[in-house]
Amino acid sequence: MKQSLKDEYRSSLKSMDTEEHIDLWFYRPLGFLWAKFFAWLGVTPNWVTIASIFLGVAGGILFYFGQPELRWLNYVGILLIIWANSYDSADGQLARMTQQYSRLGRILDGLSGDFWFAAISFAIVFRELHFGDALLGDFFSHHAWMIWTLGILSGLSHAKQAASADYYRQFHLYFLKGKEGSELDSTEPLRRAYKQMKWSDGFWKKLTAGGYLAYTAQQEQITPAMQRLRKALKEKYGDDVPQEFRDYFRAQSLPLMKYTNMLSFNTRTIVIFITVAMNVPWISFAFEVVVLNLMLVYMVLRHEHICRKALKKLNA
């Protein structure tokens, strides 16, 4: 029984290549327990994702309270965001356990983090404007445009970083597990499907399809070498890429997976938790804009180089 439960847990993971140490140590085991519980209740993965959005947004709002007597609410916010992320882990594990995959689920999963971090960003901006912080005092209350600029740049950076990290992870999974083991999409079939939809057939369905099309197009725009490699592979092999080439690309891509994880959730939330607890939350904006963007630039340049090498090998 123990062994079968262990095997079930392992099958609920995307892959050991793409898992982060903190996730394997904490979020995935906790997410697995939640997934087992929700499967027993008959709750679908999409509802788990929606619950995570409410928890994460509520946690983010509590970061607003910078008054000394109410700062304990910041720690409640931290616990709510940890809870939200355990649900964010559980929805994917539940989907893999019950084979309940859907494009809507993928869209919701991608949006959930955006909602959390939007709430966090607004809470930090208004906190700085109204209460100041331990390092700069009421500086931002007199220079409001600076904290708003930092907050907006941080939000835009987060969206780009998360989308890129997800795309590189899915491309890696394509070589590791094949088409069925990856959620890698392309704009061409998405655009055809979108054009065939009618607003009268379903407003939200058409709207989410358009949003996902724009999201995928954004991912493709910063990865020209990857797109050339994908096209060449499709023309030469279809979806049956030889195992030798898959192993080659996986070995090249594997060292970058740690950066996709750092750009996704745990690293940025640890920085947010620490800076909020120290009452200098604006530093998390600076970390996002400077450190994580430099990491993104490195990852993009490195991955494009890998794709160009792989394309030369394919054409040799």
C-alpha cells in the first residue's frame, strides 16, 4: 500500500527535471494530500485553481497593513499565499491523477499567479504611500510616481518572466515526454480555432481563447531560434522526434530548468515575505525589476543559443 501510494505521488509530478527543491520538499507532498482529498470529494482541478485565486488575492491584500499594531496581518497574508500555492500545486496533481486536462485549466492556472501578484503589488504600493517603511520612511508618499513606476515595472516584469519560464519548461517536457507529456502550444492552430469561434457560441470561451492566443504569441516573439527549431523538427519528424535527438536537447536544456523555477514562484515570494516582514516591501519590486530580469535575459540568450546549436545538428 505504501509503495503504491508513493508511485501515485510520483506520477502526479510533471517530471523530476522540472521540479524545484522547495516544491519537492514541501508544496508537492502537501499538494498531493490536497489532491487526494479533492478527488475524494469529487472537486475538479479548475475549482481548486479558482479557490487558490481567492486565497492568494486575500493574502496579497493583507500586505497593505503597515501600521505597527496591524502588521501581524502580514503574517496571515504569508500563510494564505502559502496555502494558495499548495492549491496551485494540487490542481495540476489532481488533473494528472484524474486525467482531467483542459485548456481552460491551463489558462486559469496561468492567470492565478497573475491575480495574486497584482493584489500583492497594489497592496505594497498603497502601503508605501500611506504608511512608509523602515528604510525610506515616508519618501514614497512625497514621490508617489516612483513607487507607482516600480510597481508597474515589477508587474510587467513578472508577467514576462512567468510566461517565458512556463514556455521553456513546456519545451523541455516536449523532449522529455513527447507531445502528450507537454502543454506546448503554437499560435497557428490556436488562431485558426479562435477565428472559427463565434461570440454568440460563448462569450467567455471566445474571450479566454483570445487571451490565450495573445499569451502564446508573446512567448513565441522572444524565442525566434526556438520557433525555427520547432518548424524544422515538425517538417522532418512530425511529432515523432528520435530519442537520440530528444536526449541531446534535454541534456542541453536541463541546466536552465533551475532558472525557470526561480522565475516562477518560490524565489520571488521568499523575497516578498522577507521584505514585508522587515517593513521594506519596495525592495521586492527592485529585486523583480533588476535581478530577475537579468536572470530572464540570461535564460533567453542561453536557450536561443542552445536552439541554434540543435538546429545545426538537425541539418548536419
